[in-house]
Amino acid sequence: MDVRSLLDGNDIFVEFKGALTEQYVCQQLLSETSYNPYYFTSPSNRYEIDFMIQKGREVIPLEVKAEQNLQSKSLKAYVEKYHPAKAIRFSMSDYQEQEWVTNIPLFAIRWLT
């Protein structure tokens, strides 16, 4: 990819940055952690979770955000229905613990334990 696409906001990069960010997260999970990511969609197809990982007997939903906008309607719906012990969102924002989700910066995926 031409560096100008990243720096100048090329239309193609802007259109696909969500997919590119999800691909980056998947690659990091596979190469830098011991987790195997899975995809989840609700039985009614009303929402989807970007990735699910299993840690022991615990299933952890993972949401990926390519921008500073941290709204995660699908993740919130999953948390409200299934009540996982934790939920994680990867984004460009700083580390932040909220009541129902922990935000982890994209660069810190390798430290996911």
C-alpha cells in the first residue's frame, strides 16, 4: 500500500480501514498470543462480535474499532444477553476500564493475557 494512502486518507483506505484493522487484530492474536479467535453472530443475525477467544472455561468477546469512536452496540448487546466475566475492545484509544468493557490500545494486543 502506498504510504500516501495512509497519510492522506485515500478513499480506499478510509473505506476498508475497519476490515484492515480487524485483519491486524486477528494476525496479532494468532502470532503474538496463544488464543485462537472465533467469530460470533447472534442466532437472529441482529448483531455480531468481531472475535471470541476462550481462556480456560471463560469465553471473552472482542470488539475491534478502527477509530476513536468507541460505541460498540453489538458488544453491549452480547454483554447484556450472555453476561461474560469480561469484554474487551481494541481501538486507537488509551487503556481504559469501564463498567462493562476494557479498552486496550491496538499496539498492546500482544500483552493480552
